[in-house]
Amino acid sequence: MATGSLGDGTGLLFSDQSAAAGVDVPNVFGSLQKRHILEAHGSGAAFFDYDGDGHLDLYVVNGSTAKTLGSGPGNQLMHNEGSGVFQDRGASAGVDHRGWGAGVAVGDIDNDGRHDLYVTNYGVNVLYHNDGDGTFSDITATSATAGADFSASAAFFDADLDGDLDLYVTNYVIFSLDDVPEDPAYDELCMYLGGIRVYCGPLGLPGAPDRLYRNDGSGHFSDVTSASGVDAANDYYGLGIVPEDFDNDGRIDLFVANDETANVLFRNDGDLHFTDVAIEAGVAFNGDGEEEAGMGVDAADYDDDGDIDLYVTNFYGETNTLYRNDGTWRFSDATDVAGLVEPTISLLGWGTHFFDADLDGDVDLFVANGHVYPQVDVTETGAYYAQPNQLFRNDGDGTFTDASTSAGEGLAVVKVSRGSSTGDYDGDGDIDLFVVNLNDTPTLLRNDTPNAGHWLAVRLEGTAHQPVAGSRVRLRTSAGSQIRTLNSAAGYLGSNEPLLRFGLGD
């Protein structure tokens, strides 16, 4: 546990440290023209301390192209040198996988105190065991977690409360590069906004079923997708995921954000069985009863009423959606009353995070944005391919204020953003952001907010029979109470620092 305070001042402030920190290797993700759906969804990253030196490292997932699949740029393991600079050790650590990467999940699968990695891909996924000497071993084959799908996000969580971490993987569509012509003819494309020819999908393509793997406790996992009931999501287009205990019963539930189809909320019934309660809970659709194109998702108690709420990023022309948890498995669409309709309807959201940017005691909100069709730039639709990311300050009364344009040059960066992650990489007590940008260099946003707030950081230690993932801590002070859950799998395609941080204000 650590405490501290930052200097006096007001206003959120972030600076772009990508080049200075050495995390400026470009993302490779298909052609710039985006000829098919595989080229558009992007990749993510993870903040975690892989070597236990006390500094937060970065794992950055990269994509590929059809011609370089298997020999592309590879993923990066960026070692934090402790001086604000990172060095790529992916090759020497054995984790520079060269597939068509998408997401990454971090978790301690064998309760040895070290962070392991699960990397999702188009095709075979990879599970890396942290050997504790700065290297990892590929245990995909022996663990039986490979899959062979078009995977997106993944999350480690203890589904059956048996003391080890299980694994949920969202899968998107059934799609083969073999079926894609090198130069699609005009009539093979689809229509967007009444006159723009773009790639087709996901509608019209079969959904790829998500997977739930049970950790057998011996380095091996069993596919329990059907037996557990999560095959209810088989026909959906899974992208974002967040595991959380939404009803405070001690069991971890699952929310899955689906593209162009209804979202899924799996209630954990116990005995390794789940039931989709999204419709009756009010989170399958928005408040108008409409399906939206869910991308990323995060969960937190934004209104400090003691239960966990949801925020889902959606497509251009749809608002992102804030679902307020009213208790007893009932959510209401609070997007409008929170002031989040107008700022989000003309953007296309991906990564998103609830985090206390100014350490004043309530969680603020970050959204990474970027369109999927570069063709919109040559039209007069009002849409743009590259889009600004957003930072919303929590006003403490259930509403948010868009602080993006006043939050420094880091938030002024305009790219085609996708996955994002949170963590305090410079160890100064506040939370920083890392954003992966499609076919571009990433953005490392250092939090320079001049805030008078004090803070409390809690690092939980697991045991051989009790993982810390999913643990919840409540802090009570004279100003009220705050809830934080140790849940690194939230946002889009990434993983966040496994640390609980409470802002204490003055």
C-alpha cells in the first residue's frame, strides 16, 4: 500500500510522451484502404510488471497484412527502464509473436506470483507462461487454449471460485482471407451512408462463438463453453469484455459488448454456469430498445452508490451508452442525463476507461476514437476517419463534462485509435494512458494533471489457492465511500495495471 499527493493546481492535463519514451513503433494492420473486415478492428496493449522490478512495462500487440502473415513486425514487450524510457525485449523474452494480433489478457494462471500473457489473434491464439527470469514459454499446445478463430478481447477471472483463473475469449466473425479478392470489384463492396462503397460486414457474416476455458489447476484448460451456458452468445459478434460482480453476490459475472447485435450480460449462477440476463437487466439494447455496435466496455461505480455501472462504446451515429446500475439486476440508460449524448454521437468509440484522472475521489472517463472506413474522408457526410480521443471529467453529481480540448496537447492528438490501457508507468501516483493507433504510431499519454489530491494505492497479494483478480476493496472516508475492483480486463483488446487506486482529494 502506498500513499502520496500531487502539486497544487486545477484542470486535467496530459502530454504525449510516445517519442520520448521510445514507444513509437508503427502499428501494421492491413492495407490503408481497408479492403476487408480483418483490417479494421485494430489491436491493443497491456500495462504490467513482467519482471517484478517495480516498474510498469508494456506489451503491445501488432497486426499484419495478408502478404506478411507469419512474418510481420511482431509484438513488442517494452521494458520500463525506470527513467521514462522503454526498450523492446520481445524477442529475447520469447513473446514477439508474428501473427495477425488483436488483444492481450494478463493473469497469473498458476498462482506463482508472476503475470502470464494470453494473446488473441486472427487464427491461433497464444498463451505465454512467465518463467520468472525475464523470459516466457509458449504453453499454448499443452494448455489447450489455442482456438482457431477471429478472436478479439480476452479476460482472466475465477469463474467457478475454485482458486485459479479461468479464461473467456470473445470471437468476432467467421472469415477467411482465402475468400478475399486482392482488389475487390465495385459490386463486391457494400454501401455506407447512402453512397460510399466500403468493405462488407459484420452483418451478413456468421458470428464466431466465444469460448470459456476452465483452468484445471495443472497448466491445462478445458473448453466448457457449451456446458457453462455461454454458448448463448454463439451468433453474436463479440468484441469487448469486462468481468464484474454486478449483483454483489460474490460471484463474477460477465458483460460482452457485441458489434451490430445485442450485448450479453452473463449472470454467474454458481457451479460454473451462466445465464444471459441482458434483456431483462436493460443492457442488451440502448434505452430506445435499439441494438448498437458495441466495441469497448468498462465497469465502475461512477455515481458512488455502491454498485457497478457500465459504459459501452459504439459506432458512428450511435451514442456511447452509459448504463446505470439500479441494483437487483436492473440498469437504466443514463447517457442523456449524464451529458454524454452530444459529445459521442458523431464519433466512433473503441477503448474506454473509468479512472480517477484528477484523484478527486470519483472516476472520470476516457474514450479512444477512430472510424473504420477511410473512405469517409473524401465525402461530405461529416464523418472523419481520424478522430480525437476524449476525456470526460466526473462532476460528482452523476454528470460528466467534456474536458478533451482543455486537457493538454496529448488529447489534441488526432489519429485512428483502437485499443487502450491504463497504468502509472512513471510511478508518480496518477494514472497514465496508452493508446494503439491503426496503421500509425501509438500514443503514450502521461498524466501531468496539477492536482492537490492525495491518493492511496493498494496492491493485493494472492496465495496459492486465492487469485487476486476480481477482488474488490471499499474505502470509507469522511467524504464518503469508494469501490474499486482489481479487474485488468476492461477497455478494448487490452489489459490494465493490476493496482487499486483511490483519489482522496484534499
